[in-house]
Amino acid sequence: MAAYGVDRGNVRPGDTILITGAGPIGALAALYAENLGARVYVSELNPNRQKMMNDLGVATLLDPTKDDVIAAMKDATGGIGVDAVIECSGNERALQTAIKAVRSGGYVVQTGLHTKPASIEPMELAEREITYTGTWCYPVTDWPRIIDLIGRRGLAVEKVVSSTINMDDIVTKGFEELVSPTGTETKVLVRGH
């Protein structure tokens, strides 16, 4: 899903992109985009996920509770805006930031799931010719390419795995930690019985 979102954003070597949200999909999107040769910025407010992103070393980290993300993206691009934003948080404010931070003619990819309506300005999409697209599921034809990236080109996806748990702990140590805004988990692998 992470690679598919970046691909839907038409990200190319040398592009500057913003990823909003550093959960498992956002973190993997950052790894993938950096591997493609993009300059990557990540906006994340959870301190545990911020630490993980710093440890990955593939992106410049912004904290939306402290940093003006839109201004930072304009500064980083000479006032133009980023080429693409991959919105991975499912948060209304992050989506609004994405639209303001992207350049005219750029891409905003909705990968995070919004479970309630979000307010955006459709006229801004039209005036600035922003391509706004969603993702739901990746094509299975992507698997050989992604496996090759992991195997031969060293896409270090294992660095995003925060823990491995037993099946009996899937709710308390897995799901509840993953959905908690202050949770310490990013990607949890579950051992079968």
C-alpha cells in the first residue's frame, strides 16, 4: 500500500515530497520514496513514531504541533510547494495541510483512511490544478517489483517493525497499541500458533 500511494503520486527521482503520518504505511512510504531518489519530509506528532523516523534516517521530520508544516514545505522548495503529498494519517487537518503544501500541478494522494467527512476547498484543487487521488488496494502485479526492491536493492522494511507478538496478545499488545495516539507500536508482526 505504501509503494502504491507513492506511485500514485507520480514521485520521481529528485522530487520533493511530504508524507503526513508516520504509521506503518507512512514510514514504509518514506523508505520507498527515498529509495526512488526523492527528498522526503514527514509530518508526525506521535513522539514514538518521530523517534522511529529519526532512526530510519530517510526523511526530514516535522512535528505539526510545533512546526508550520506548510511554511516549511514552501521554504524547502523556494516557495513553490512539494511535488507530491502522500496523506497517510486519515486526519482532516493533515489533508488540508497536504493541499496547501503541494505545488500547483502537484499530486495529493489519500492513503490514510478518513472515517468521517473532511472539509476541503474543491476550488483550490481546480485553480491550482492539483491531482487529488485516493488509494484503496494495490495491484497484485506490484508484488514482484516490491519483492525485488526488498531483496536485491535493500529496501529495509524490517526497520519499521516495532515488535513481534504471540497470537494470544493480538488485542492488548497489538491492536490496542496500534490504534492508540500515544502508542509505542508502528508495525506489529504476529506469530502463528
